Amino acid sequence: MNEELNIPYYKLINLVEKVINPFSRETITEQIKSEYGKGFLIWHNLGNGIATSANNYTLNKNYIISLESDVPGAVIIFNLGEDIIYRFKDGKKYELKKNRFFVGFSSDEFIVQMLLKKDFNYNTLTIGIKEELFLRLTNNFEILKEKMEEAKEKNYSILDGSEIDPDQLEMLSSFKEKIVDENLLNKLYFESKTTNLIHYTINKLQKIINTSSILDTRKIDSLERAKQIILTEYNSSLSIKEIAYKSAINECYLKKDFKSYYGMTIYEMLQKHRMEMAKKFLKENYSVKETALKVGYKHIGNFSKLFTSYFNTTPSNYKKELEN
């Protein structure tokens, strides 16, 4: 049994660089201390009540990382890596799954622990927004105001999001290169991407909540069954008609409500999962041909074309990169 070691966040990192920019903007680059693992953390303050934190790291043991904050507000956390478990002051836990996002609300005495596993790759983007600005941005969104008030009473509050959709994924991909660029014009580009992502995600949350209030429990159960079918039977020739039958939902409703509930079409989710599994199989040293068959493609050419369009590299080149 692997023992979990409890350490505060600030002991985990070393400061690498701090860059002060005009108009109260600053960028801080940190790295994980070698005795704990490897990876980086980049924090960027936009100077207007918004800050971002991009993290990508792997730890060498099971750790419980403690974080504290005295700035009330909200965070939108996008998880592109392994599942993360958060434990709050009242002992309750929230698990953020891979390729999902959520909104967290904090008081001025916020405390949280992250339960992280050895050799797991953690890759997140966090956007923090101060309380006053967040309430102005979401002025007509009553549930977010209620969540902020709840956080003041019990230290935190959570609003579950959904799968990261293709539009969000495209916006998130812009952060990898631009966030560490010292060119001021590129920083402005990065900041515009941040505000676009905030705007898009808040609107998406509004649609999710409106859809959830319209959809009855039976329909939601059917949609969640449909998702499970996609995730478990991705390597077979799935048709929408077949998924609808297995999920006990009308085919027309399935197509319409699936997009509203998950933010992507059935085909988009199926292709996304197939590509993620393809990467996994290639890492496990399966050949390109074996991988194509394992994720449901009979023709290697079609598989290679989709893989290349999704990851901007061919399956063969991806295997070579893994070997180097």
C-alpha cells in the first residue's frame, strides 16, 4: 500500500522566472522540485482581476497537496490530464475527470487538498476570477450568484461542468505556446484567448443548466447510457440508430439532446475517444495496423488521416517520437 505524503503547495515548487509587464501584468514560471517529480507551473496575472495557471507535471510518490487562498472568487478548471480528486475543508471530495471542466467558488479562507498519484501526468489550465468581476460577468446568471454565496458560508462551492468540447479544446491549445512568450503583442493575444474562453464557457454553462432543467431524469439517464455505450463499444461499427435503441431513447431526441447535454455530437465524442484510445495503444507498443483495428477502423489510410488531423502528426511519426 502506497502511503500518501502531505505537503503544502509552496514546498513542491521552485521559482524559475518572474517577468513584470506593463499595466500590472506579470508572469511567474515555476518547476516541480526534483525530489518530488518533474514538470512546470506557469502563472499569469492579466492585471484586471483575472489570472491563469497552466500546470503539467508528474510526481514520484502519492502526495496530498494542500493549497490555501485568501482571495474570494471563482475558478474554471480544465483537466487535460489524469483524473484529480479534490478534498475540501468539510471532508467532502470532488473528482474532476480527464477532459472535463468545472467551476469552483471560494471564500477568503479557502482550503483544499489535491490527492495525486505517483507517475500520473497532471495537466490542467485554471482561470481564476476575483469575486467582484465574476459577479459582474455573470450578472444575469442567478445560480452562479447563489454558488458564490454558498462558498462564503461553507468555504467552497462546486458547479459541475461537462466534457471539454472541440471549441474549448481548440482555445486551450493556444495556451501551450503563447503563455510563456515574452513578446507583449503575443501576451495580448494570449489574454484575448483567455477572455474568449471565459465568455464561451460561461455561455456553455448557461446552456447546460437550461438544458438540464428542461430534460427529465429519464432522458438524462438515457443520454448517460448512450455515452457509456460510446466509451465501451467504440471499436465496433456503432450507428446512431443502434445507440438510440440500446439507450431507450428516440433517435431524433438522441441526436438533438446529446449535443445540448454534452456540447458535442455523438460522432465527435466517438471520434475523440477513438483517437485517445489510439494514442494509448500506440504507447503500449501496438503497431499502427493493430491500433487502427483495435479502435474500430478497418482501413489504415482512413485511421491515419483522422489521427493526423486530430493530433497534427501521423501515427507512425507519433510512435517514432515515443521511441526517441
